[in-house]
Amino acid sequence: MSERLKLKKGVTYPNENPPSCSRTHSSIHIRPITIGAWERTYQDEAGQQVRSVVIFADGYQSIANYNALTGAFISTNGGSWVLEGNTMTETVEFDTKTPERVGTEVKFEVAITDSTLAIIGRDMIMTRVDDGAPGALAGAWLMSGRVRDGEIQARDTSRPRKTMKILSGTRFQWIAYNTETKEFMGTGGGTYTTVDGKYTENIEFFSRDDSRVGASLEFDYALKDGDWHHKGLSSKGDPIYEIWSVRK
């Protein structure tokens, strides 16, 4: 691993590549080296090929595990994160395998280079997919409202029941969950693009309906006063107009 230079308390960066700045927050600040998407593919005990994709946004992260060949959903977990030196601390907000972990802190040591992220003491090395670019919507977002009949119906994002969408520069995952009851309602994800006001999702896994794997959904999108306005047809073909706010 290359020599590291500490630029900000709790965050380290490689000397040779100065980090870029976050685009989703109003204030300009240095982006931690973890920001972006990371993945690995491995064979589990049942013999299936599993793809794991981790997305790190400012302060929040998620990991999704699914069959690399069929897209069948296996598991997901995530929440908030802090990196202090080489120690990663995650506060779990959802966990489909062990929901009793919700609300607890998990600490582990990591080793990070420009291209790999390894968890010390585990056979787990992930390869970087992107560094938060080029997509225009990289970050963690909470569903904050819907537009029906031309009127905005606001949603309180501080309540335990949340719908979060987390994006790197090329990958996305949405998760519906409740931090109070530890209930998980559903998730889906894959790759995305933002071109000429069009946001396109390419679905690689969907916990509620495997038949949607392989589908592409195109939406109109716009950033208005920092909020993401999302309009089009849902995976069921129903018209939707959603508003998402950056998670702070």
C-alpha cells in the first residue's frame, strides 16, 4: 500500500491522487477515499456465484449481495459510517440476515488503496468500481415527498420508516426499512446513468420480484433547490413523481 497523508481528521488519502470534492452537499469539502462503489464476486457455501456491491456516500453506506448469474436477491445491510485512521465504525440501520444488529455499532480495520478495499482479518477484498463519478446524483437521499394532482405531499424524513436511495457515480441501491421495528420492506439496485435530464436505472437485483432483473427504467430528473425531482413510470408501469432530499 502506498504511503498515506492525513488531510482531515479521521480520513486518510493516498499521496499521489488528491481527492475530489463532493457534489451533493452545498459546502465544498474533501471527499474520503472510500466514496464510490466497490464490488467482489465469490462462490458461497451453496456453490452459487455471489456478487457483493458496496456503495459509500458521504456518511452512509450499503452492501447488497445477489446471485451474479440470475440476480436473485440474497441479503443487504447498511447504515452510517465513520472512518478514523484505519478503523471503520458502522452504525447499522438495516440488516436482512441479522436484524438484531440494527442500532448497534460494528468496528473493523480496513486497508484501502486507489483500487482495493480490504477488511483486515477477513477473506474480503473488494475492487473499486467508481469514485463517485460520473453520475450527477452520487450521494445518499431520502424520499421526502410525492407530487399528486399537482400538489406536493411532504414526508417527514426523521421518522423511523425510511426509504433511502444511495448512489455512487455508476451504481444505485434503494432500501425501505424501519430503524425502530428493525423491519425490512424491500430493496433493489444496479447501474444508472444521468444524461440530458434523463435518469436511467438498469436493474440487477430486486428483492420483491426477480422477474424485473434485466429491465431498464428511464425517468425525467431535475435538481430543484437541492432536491431531486424524479418523474416517470414505476417498475409496475404506474406513473410516479417523487421528491428526494440529500441525507444529512
